[in-house]
Amino acid sequence: MNTATFNSFGIISIKDFAKQLGKPESTIRTWKLRGDIPATCFITIGSTVFVKVNQFIECMGLTA
């Protein structure tokens, strides 16, 4: 499946999420490990970690 398909489910890969934020993928993973981004904002499917975009927006107090 491509990213567009996953976007319809409200999730995006960490790689694509990092690109959207203009940050290295390693920074997003560090924020995840440190708890800067709550664990509830992530889902693992197989061995790929995705960001639940709507959950991220809600947890971080952002507006869509």
C-alpha cells in the first residue's frame, strides 16, 4: 500500500511524518522513545511504525 492509502486511515509512516515536519526520522524516533510524543500517537503494523495523525494533533494541542 502507498502512503495515500494509509492517509485515508489517518496514519502516516514515521519517515513521511518526519519529511512533513522537516526533521530527520531519527529525531521523531527519539521524541517517541523519550515520550515527547505520547505512545498513543503511534501504531505498529508488521515492523513499520506509523503516526496516528489525528491522535498526534489532539495530544499536542494543535488544530487541523
